[in-house]
Amino acid sequence: MTSRPRFVAPPTNHISTQWLAEPQLSFNQGGVHDDPKTGVTLYGPVGMSNGTHREQVHVGFIGTDAGVHRARELLEDYCAGVAGDENITPFPGCDKSTGYRCQLEFSDKTTQALTTNELRDVVDTKKSRDRFESALALFDDKFRIVTNRDVPLDYVMVVIPDDLYKRARATDYRDGGPVHRDLRRAFKSHAMVRERPTQLIRESTILRPDAAARNLDHPATVAWNLFTGLYFKAGGTPWAPTDMAPGSCFIGISFYRPLGDASHMRAAVAQAFDELGNGWVLRGDEFPWNESRDGREPHLPADLATDLIERSVKRYRDELNTLPSRIVVHKQSRYSEEERRGFGDAVRAQLGSSASFDLVGLRRTSDVRLFREGTYPPLRGTLAQVGGRSFLYSTGFLPHVGKYPHGHVPAPIEIIDHYGDSDPRRIFEEVLALTKLNWNSAGYAETMPITLRFSRLVGDVLREVPPNRTPHPRYAFYM
């Protein structure tokens, strides 16, 4: 008996492909480049041109005396520059004329030490939940002291000792239902109240005693990512997209359960981005949902879908002093009829019938793959339409640099649902640009657009924000 082939290619007349040009980014004084690292090195961050730049960034620390000393030493070393290699872009350093063009300032008044006895009190606590709460309370107390001082402070690096990290980084318990808590997410939720962005980092990551064994990133990559996040968290804009249509508002939605609640969703996490790359955090209202009853994918009731659009438009207007002319919603699932009606009615009510909108479902898929002649995968930016389905390779071979920077076989993004006005090419051109706006990293591009990537990350932190407290709208407090 002859076995059937595992993959059967569709007829060639059902396949069409085209290539979308790489989106460009803007930097200081109109400088343009496709690579964030090259653009910042050559021109400086776009914050120097749009009024968000900080010439000085005041850095505080929390950690053991040795951890804080090494963290400060590491930042100072990185400010002098870090060599790269044939595959890694060197970090140019950071001072008033180099890199992010800002000066780091340190003060003993914005440093809080974790003592041996304080750490022992936490690590020796027997019950997991109590140990977690003790660690969170210790960091909260040190953060309160640092932020209450009458000295400038823009950014706090929390250096977590490895013993504490291993013993208290997470906990699982029951409180009306199963609860999983993560120390980083819980601390981010607490810290945003004091209006100071933070960077949590393990002490061993700074000391790097076994970098090869742990497969840590190259020091130049660490420096790029660390300083990109630092600059953004301090209020600066590292770079911005160049080709987004003016007046566009992009909203990414994901769902999460409140702590200990198995029968409700905390509604949705929505993030609104404008054509300049600005983004804000929103939190929807709670609604009942049960997977066994309602299916695997949660969906917003029509009134909550309407509410999210209304609040996104209000935030856009408050920030930019104008209304958007177009709304694009990204979600990683299909849209229910209630969602379509709620989103569509809200756009019409807020912006008028002439305003365009798109409800787009995006999902990474492996059931369709393209191959091209030679040894390299499809080009990043390849748009393929196969049997009526639309796919985009947001990762792939980069012809202008002559390499494929990922270590896995790329899988495309598929438009799994679409209701609205734009054709697939326009939708994917915007998606490609939104893969380049992760300011927690200086990587060339992400796989998914930042609307969806950040909505999931923000949801993890929002789970720790009490329902009676309004979440902070800035992304810097969730990164």
C-alpha cells in the first residue's frame, strides 16, 4: 500500500506572491534607516527632534551592595561602548554626543541596599506564598524609600539576588480558585503607583559568571537592549515609523483572567498606537466567560467592545488634541458578531460614517510554508495569497544585509479574520512596520506587531492591578 504524502501543494494558479519593502524608521534631524541600531548610532534618537529627549537620566538602584556596585559599574562600562563581532552590531556607548545622547547620573541618595539579614528573612520563610509576599514587601519598602527622597530620579534598576530569585520568583496557591503570581509582574504593578519606571535584572546576569553555559546574549546585544529600554522608560522616544498614514489609531486586544477568578475575564487589554508609535494602556471591564460553555476563545459583549473604542478615541484625542480618522483593531482570534457590531457602531458614533476601520485577526501559523530556491528561507516581507488565504513572512531572509538572523524555520502570520475597509496588502504593510516598535529591545524586528506583543505583556501585569485602581497609561511601567 502506497502511503500518502504528508504535504500536498495547492495548484499553482491558486498562489500569488509579492514582496513588501522594508519599513523605514525615523531618527534625529530627519535621519532615516531600516535598522534601529544603525539609525541611533548615525543620527541619535528621534526624541531629540520631537521634544521627548532627556539630556540627563538619573538612575537609582536597589540590591545588595555587591550587586549595586557591579550594576553601576556595568552601566558606566557600557557608556564607553561595547565591541561587537561579525554578527553583532557594536554598541557605540552613551554620552551627550554618542548613542542615545544622554548622560547617566548616579547618587547614593537614590540607592537602597538589601542586607544579609533582610534576604535571609525572606529566603528562610517556609511557605511559598508567605515567602513571595515577603519578597514583594521588601522590594516595595526599598522602592518607597528611594522614590520618597527629594532628589531627581528617572529610572530604578532592581538587582535581584539569585537566592531570592530562585526561592521567591513565583508562587501558586488557591484563593477562591487557582492563583499563579510572578514577582516581576507583581512588583511592576506596585511600582507604577510611585511614577518611577523600573528595570528588574538578576545579579548573575550582571556578573555573568557562567555566560557560555547559560547561553547569555553577547554583551553588545545586552547593552543595546538595556539602553533602549532605559531611554524609553526615562521618557524618550528611540525611533518612530515613517510611513504610517496620519490619523491612524491601532488597538491591540488580548484577554486575561483576574487573580483567583475562573469564571470571568477582566474584559480586555487594549493598547492604542498612533502613526508616530505612541502607545497607551487601557483596561476593559470584567465580563463572565467559561471555556467549556462559551468555547476556547473569549469574545467581548457588544457594549464592552463599544466602550473600548470610545475610551481609545478619548485617549487619542487627549494626547494628540485631534480625533483619529481610522481605527485598526488587532486580535489573535476571530471576531464574533457582537464584537463586529460593537466595534463598528462605536467607530460610526465617535468618528462618523466616513471614517474607515479594520477588525483584523492575526495568528502565526505553521500549516502553510513557502520555500524558495537556494538555501535561505523566504524574504522578510513576503506576502502570499494561497487559496484565498493571506500570509505574511514577518521574519525571513534580509536581502539588503545578506543574512537570515533567526535560528529557526520562519513561520508566517495569517489573517484569520477581517472585517473592514482595507485590502490585505495595506494591513500587512502596517503589521510589518509595527513589528519594529518594540522599545524594550533594539532588535531589527519582532515576529508579531507590537500591538499584540505588548497587549499580552501588559495583561500579565494588569492581573496584579486591583480592580479599584486605575492602571497607569504609559507602557514604560509594564516593560
